[in-house]
Amino acid sequence: MSSEQDSSKTETAPANDVYVDPPAPPPAPPRSGNKAALLLASAAVVLALGAPYWTTPLYRALHLRTPGMEWQARQEVENGRHAQSLAELDRRLADLAGVVAKANDQAAGVKATQAALEAQTRALAQLQLRAVLRRPVPFDAELKAVRAFGGKGDDLEPLLAAIESYASTGIPLDSQLRREFSSVSDAVARTEARPSMMHWLTNVTGINTLTNLVTWSAEPPAPEGPQPDRPADIVERAQGKLYDGDLRGAVEELAKLEGDAAGAARVWLGEAKARLAANQAVDRIAEQVANVASKQAK
């Protein structure tokens, strides 16, 4: 009966009261394994610290490259490419400088050629004007050509301005002016006042002289001042200088005329002054053309 009770006790026991044994602790590692790990760690530290000293020779011996060597090699390649690019750029710049220098030389040559052509054209226009100024013919077109090509110059322009009013008609030559001077002399003579009848009687009978002798004055007569030149005398002196080839002297003499006498000689005097300016222009043009020719010959 006790066994039944024991079995009943056993059957009625709750499931929570079952006892489970705890897991057994892991076995302790052998001591030889700990030493090996320590040795490996120490060796790794030593190798890591000495890597800068032994990796490079090792890589070289094995014909391998370290990452630093790879980077250095790439940098050297890049530097070489940059250097090559710079050299190519320098070469192109040198070529471009040569092209620019050549272009400048060509431009200078073109400018020199153009300047020479302009000088020749200007000289040709001046020579054509010089040729017509030596004749009594119109020179309007030649004068315009000289001014168009810049051939007037500072010293030539006043002379051209003096003869410009005669460009459409021409300027008489010295020989023509000498032949036409007789008409000027006659015109000036006609402008002189004719003496009155009393003046003629006085000159013929000498009444004025007798009156002066009879008339008594306490004061002596005042001396007569210098008499002005008569137009006829001026014309006579001008004619003498003109026939001696002194056109300028004849012009200077006729410039002394006044009043109606000056008006009678005005046309001839203007033509004579224009001829003097034309002769000076002819000489000045010859000098300028000679200077241009000498410069181009050098």
C-alpha cells in the first residue's frame, strides 16, 4: 500500500517541480594555443612597425609595386603628360609668334609700299601742275588733284591759294605781261588830271613868278616839301624794271600807285602777282619731287 501511495505521489507531482541540471562549463583551452596567438599578435605588430623598411625591398625583389609606388608612378606619368603638353604649347606659341612677326613684317612692307605709291602719285600730280603752271592755260583739274593727294604741303599751300582764282583762266607768262604793259601805261596816263587854263597860262607866261617878285612879305617863303611821285614816273620806273627781267621790282613799283591810277593797273598787277606766285610754286614743286626721289633711292 505504501508503494501505491508512493506512485500516486509521483503521479500527482506538478510539472513545475521538475529539476533540470545546469549546463556544464566549457572546457578550458589548452595553454599551448594561448602562446601561439600571442606570438602571432607580436609578429603582426613587429611586421606592421617595420613595414616601411622591408616592404619596399620585398616588393622590388618580387617585382611588385607598393600603393605608394603606384601613386608615384601615376604622378610621374601625369607630370610627363603635363610637361609634354607645356612643351607642345610652347612650340605652338613660338610658331604663332613667328606667324605674327611675319605678318607684321608683311604689314610693314605693305605700308611702306603704299606710302611709296602715295608719294609717287603725289609727285606725279605735282609734276602735272608744275607743267601747266609754266604755260598760260587753265590748271583747275591739276590743282584739285594735288590737293586731293595731299601734295599741297605747308610751304606750297600759300602759293596755291594765291593763284587759285586764276585756275579756270590761266596765268599770263612774263613775256605776255611785258607786251601788255604798254596798255597799262596808257591807261595810267589817261587818269592823270589835265591842267587848267590858268595853270597853263601861269606856266607859259610866268605870271606866278612875277607876282612872287612884286609881292613883299616880311617872312621868307616856306620851303616846298618833297613832291609825290607822279603816276607817269612810277609807270616809267616799273617799265624799266620789267624790261630788265625784274618782274617783282615792277610789281613793287606799281603797288605805289593810288586812286584812279591804281585802278587802271589793278588787272595787270593782279596777273603779275599771280605769275610770281606760280613761278615760286614751280620751283617749290621741283624741290619736293627731288626730295621724294632721293628718299626712295636710299
